Amino acid sequence: MDRLTSMAVFIKAVDLGSFSAAAQALEMSPQLVGKHVQGIEQRLGVRLLNRTTRRQSLTDFGRTFYERARGILAEVEAAEMMAAETLAMPTGRLRVNAPVSFGMHTLAPRLPEFMQRYPHVAVELSLSNRSVDLIDEGYDVVFRVGALSDSGLIARSLAPYRLVLCAAPGYLEGRPALRSPLDLRQHECLGFSHTELRTHWTFDGPEGRIVVPVTSRLMVDHGEPLMCAALAGLGIMLQPLELVREALADGRLIRLLPAYEAPTRPMHVLYAPDRRITPKLRSFLDFTVSTFGPQSASSGRTCSGPRNF
């Protein structure tokens, strides 16, 4: 006899108090119920139930086995539910939060692909550079740049965030030459008020790591205003490649100190731990990792699986 079926019959007999009641609930004969229970006892070599013509009761071992068997069947049911949900059609509203520059220049242009692929999913996208609380603020998914804190969420690794040092040709005319990051101390640096970029910029180059303190007449909490300031010739900025890529390509900005790279910053997509991830969430996570993950066409690296942090 199938072991899981026998376990289910045994649990039903215990829950309902008799073989006859279990037989009626399971639509089988009391004799077959008895065979399932006896089969377990013979296989284990231990009695599970003390039975008389009027009542039945669990033995000490039977009580322990009953609890463990319930747990096993619950896990099997959860696994089967997960498989069923995988096959279900993604539907419902998905609330997503992302940093502003990434959201505007990377996520938003690709989001229509996801929505066309899953027409029954509605997306509510919020862009902000503050660290939102996924649980308290009711988000399904958040994108986060930088080192992760220990929050109990689950993280999927994406391609790292690359920062580029650049300025407009008009700003560079007549300014001191830039040969090393330390020369930035003689220049106007456009400040980003989030993270460590507010007070110092870090570069890796031929001499190793160099940390340069920066001061800024202009301090902004979004990359787009800094872009406007840089294009107007107000100074040098250190911002994500996705923000400045087009301006670098058409010459409105010039990349500076190419021998010195700002350290990449890790980027992750985060979601709350849940035994049963909904189809809409799973579809978005799969889309995100395939589109923006380290293994995507733009990076050519291997993507790591989910991890708690």
C-alpha cells in the first residue's frame, strides 16, 4: 500500500475517533481502513492504536507518529500547492518600488514587456531613493542598491550598479587637468545627498583604492537634477551609467579618469519570505532576474539564487 495514503487514513481515523467514521469520510470500507493502519504497524513493528469493540486510543508511540505524520502530509500538501500555483495564471495588482534613476532609465523601458507578457497583472510602480519598508508600506517587490541590512527579506542578486565620473565639455574648458582622483579637490563636484556619495568619492586604479573627500555647492537627492546641472556645465558628477549613457554617446558629457573605476555597488530585488509565492510575484521575479540579473545580456555573469538577509 502507498505509505502516504496509509498515513492519511491513519490520521483520519485518529481525528474522527473510529475506523467506521474514517471509512465514511474517505469513501472506503472500514476493513480497508483497518488494513491501512495494520500495514503501518506491521512495517514499523510497533502498535499505533489500542482498539476494542467500543473505543480506540493512541499508544505513546502512536501519538508521536501521529504528530510526525501530520507534519509530513502538510509538507506534501504545501509542495503540491506550490506546483499548482506555478501553473496558475498570474493575475492581480503588483506594487513595486525602485530607485529613481534605475526606475526611469532601466526598469520603465522594459516594464511594457512584462505587462504584455502577463496581461492580467496590474503594476503600481513607485520611484524613490529612500529605503522603503516593504512590509509596512505594502510593497510586493522593492529594488535596492547598496549593501543589505539584516531585515528578514529574501534577496535576488541583479547586475551591479556602475557609477561613472563625467562632466560637460563646457565645464572642462579652462579647468585644471584631471590626472588622478585627487585632482577632484580642485573642481566643482555635484553632490548626491544619499549614501556615502555625499561626502566622499571612491575609485580603484593603478595605485589601488583612492578615497577623495568632496564638497558641493549643489546637493540633490535625485540623479536627474544633477544631470541637468552637469549638462549646464556646473561641475563634475559621479552617477549611474544608465543615467548618463546617452549623453556620453552623443558627446554632451565626457567620461573622466577612465583608468579609475568607482567600485560597483550591489543591487538586489527583495521580497518578503512566504511559503507560497503568488504567480504574479513569481512571474515578476523571474522577469526581473532574466532581464536585469548578472546573467543578462548586458553583464554576461552568473546569477545567484535567492538568499535571506
